[in-house]
Amino acid sequence: MTATPATETTQSTGTTGAYEPTDRTVPTRSRDRARYDRDTVHAILDEAYVCHLGFVRDGAPVVLPTLFARVGESLYMHGSTGSRPLLAAGRTDPGLPVCVTVTHVDGLVLARSAFHHSLNYRSVVVHGTARQVTDEDECRTALDAMIDAVAPGRSGDVRPASARELAATAVIRVDLDEVSAKLRTGPSSDDAEDLGLPHWAGVVPVGRVYGTPVPAADLDPGIAVPDYLTAL
């Protein structure tokens, strides 16, 4: 997706369908870029499938990139049952305090001055408690959602996880309670005295591009590329 042009996005102040701002979700700078409406938050989350999961381990901060998916008002992540954050989420009561972030870069904003360079971006920050999912049906729903987040429709075109595979997989859930989005759109913001400088200024759009699917070497040549992959 390319950068959206024109003016910068402003904060939504409505309460219906919005997350309640908190001390942790109100930015200290550029508050006009903050958004709390569910439509914006969900759209940013649903376009991504990699998040960064932050937590504290042995008194030190740790941030891990991981796959995720949103199902309703919850985010799900998974890993090995031996994964440290997943173990901590299952052993601590009520769970593991975490911060989850998702970011899309939509454009490189190049100004005439070094100071005013920026990015056009969309991001979501979620503060909450990660809890281990123990219900088998919820685990399967979460795992299917993560597969479909990467390639929509894929979960219906694979062998489901066996009981042994499910037992080796841990799933954690973070509910969307304390949430905010932050966005920047539009052109560079040069100072008036710099407008006459002989330097290029503007926006370089940034987007996600998929290449042609490469079949496995041992794939039956009669199996065609599924429509949901060509649609990417």
C-alpha cells in the first residue's frame, strides 16, 4: 500500500466503537496522530502478520518478532511449549505483562532539511496481559487465524494439526483493552526559509510486494497454484 496523500490524520474523539485512552496510550508527542477507533486499529492489525512482543525477563526488557492474528477483540501468538514468554504466560498469575506493537511503513518522507525527514506509517501499540490458551477449540481457531493472516484461505487447504502437534504448540492471548494507533500521512514539512534550497523533497511510497510462488521440489506437478495465492 502506498502512502496516503494530503493532510495528516487527526485524533478520533468519539467514544462509540473506540478504545478508552490511558496514560500509557496517549503519546507525549504528536498527539494529533493518535487514533483510538476500532476500525482504524483493526485495519492496521489485520493487514499485518508479524508483531513485536515485548516483556521483561529477569529484570531486563526483551522484544521478540513473532506471527500473530486478531480474532475479535483478542490477539493470538504461538510458539513452542518450551518458549520462555509462553512458559511465563502459563506459569504466572494472572499472566505475563506484555506490550505488542505492529508497524506499517507507507512512505519515506524526504525533506529539504535533515531535521524534517520522516516516515509515513501506521502503527498499533497494545498493552496487556498475555495468558496461555488451554481450550483446544480456541487453540485451533487461533492457529487457523494465524495461517490465514499470512495467506487468506490457507487454513482450509492444509492438513489440520494432529493431537501430538497441538500438544507441542503453545498459544497465548492478549485482549485488546489498552490500545492505541498512531499514523502519519502526507508530504514533508519544510521550514519556509528552506523552500528555495536546491534539494529534492517529497515522498517515496513503500509497499509490500509478493513474488511468483515457487513450488516445492517434491510437489506433484499436477497441483496448481491455489487461487488464494495468485490473489496475493
